[in-house]
Amino acid sequence: MHSLFEGAVSLHRRIFNAVENFADNWLPGLAARFAFLAVLYLYFLNSARTKVEEGFLGFFNVSDAAYFQIALPAVEAAGFDVSQVSFFPWTPIVWAGTYAEFLLPLLIVIGLFTRLAALGMIGFIIVQSIVDITVHQVGAETAGAWFDRFSDGLIWDQRTLWAFLLGYLVLKGAGAVSMDWALWRWWHSSPETPPHAATVT
């Protein structure tokens, strides 16, 4: 009976060690990126599209709406005339924020430079939240709070989960099903399997 029990424990360990080793290489990173795609990608894409002009060529022109969303205090100081907003530092900030919102989520979805893109998105979310609270003056009921009985606060609850998801990608990478992994294999030109998630950032 004792040997039978040891055999069952050994079989259990071998099976689930194999599952864990297999999953560690591709499943968590892929699942995190899928969750980002399913929940957040279209949110950020739609937000970014409001910051550029209409049409193909309009993509290369930042709209007034971008200044109102990102640099509202400067717009107010200029009498709500965007053309009067000082170029420095506002124009570089608005342009960088606008195109980062297009580029960083896309890099996360395809798994290219994933760690840097996810780190950039965490910074973007922090700035977005500060602007929402201090500039757009989102109320406490909408912003929510930690350690209360409600789980649907727009900023403190939801964006904490966003940051956690992105933080996983910063720490662990995109996984084997990603452009990072493909680049790692191409760069090293070796059949050797990387020990864990893709190391290309």
C-alpha cells in the first residue's frame, strides 16, 4: 500500500511538473496579452483615435481634442484656443501621449518589446489617472477607492487590475507565442529553448 501511494504521488508530480514546465513557456504571457486585447486594446485604440484628425492623412495630425484631453490647463490658460498653447513643453507631450496610445498597446498584443511596452503603459495609466483626478476632476464615486466593498471604481479598482496585468508582462515577458520569442530564437540561431519567458524586451 505504501509503495502504491508513493507511485501515485510520483506520477502526480511528473504529470503536473510537465504541465507546469510546458505552461510556463507560453500560456501565462499569451493569456495576459489575450486579456489585454479582449478588455483594453479597443478602449485605448478608440481613445487614441479621438486625438487625431479623420482619415488616413489625418492620422498624422494631432487634433485639438488631444490638447483638451492631455493639456487642459494649458488650453484654459490660452483662452481655449489651442493655437495659442505654447509649443514647449505641451506639444511634445501631447504628440508623445497620442502616438504612445496607438503604439504601446499594439506592441503588447503582438508581443514585441513587450516588457518595455507594458512598462510604458503602466506609466501611461498612472498619468491618465492623475489627469482624470486633478484636471478632469473625476468625483470620488466614479474614481472609487481601495479597501471598500465596491469593486467597480473606474480608477482605483479597475486601473489597479490593469496595472497588475501589465506588471506581469513587465516581469515575465510575452511568452513563447510572441514576436519577442521569435526574435530571441532568430538572434541566437540555436535550437536551445530559453529557460523561461522571452528575454527580448
